[in-house]
Amino acid sequence: MSTAIEKIPDCVAAGYVDMETGMLLGSCVSDPECAESLDILAIAVANLFQGRGVAAFEALMRQTGRDDAENTGFGEIAVFSKDRLNIFLRTKEYPDHVVCYICRNSANVGLALTKSHLSLGPVAAAV
């Protein structure tokens, strides 16, 4: 994850979360203020990806009868806050695991998302 922090623009922290347990399985922080945020974030990640709102959305998609309706679960979520860009990516190898990147709001969003995607494979492979 430290390599990802170096490559993702304005990235200050990265975490690897198991949504089943809500545990932060690994982290790398360049900004000490983000360390506590990652612990809190780990608990919220499961709700982001598996909460009632997402479940309702997935049920609606299944009702449409689309061929890909079974694959509608969110694979990534980007959340913008006052001073941060939070990127959450679900891994394909471990669907209950999410990699989280916290970037300063000065980050180029497109570049941060692209670099985040590129780092996902090596991070998941390290598990």
C-alpha cells in the first residue's frame, strides 16, 4: 500500500478493510491525522457497500430483468468531503474486501481514480 500512496496523487492514507468483520486489516499512513480516520472508516465501509440503500438498489435492478442485474453491486465509490477525496474499491478476488484511499481535495480526481484502479491488483495480491 505504501507504493500506492506514492503513486496516487495527494494520497495521504490507504487501508484494507474486511467488510464481514468491519476490521481494518492493513493500513499505510503518511498523514498521522488520518490513522484514526481509517479505523472509523473501516466500520462505515460495510454500510456503504452493503447497507439498506444499496440492497434496495440491487433489488430494483434484479426486477428489471437485465442480464447483468446479478452483477449490480457497487464495485467502487468515491466520496468527496470538505477537505478529502475518499476512494473505496472492492476487490474482485475477495468481494468482501475493500481498499480505501484518502486523498487531499487538491487531487486530480480522474488521475486519482485511475491510479487507484491500477494499484488494486497488487494490493489484493499481497493478501
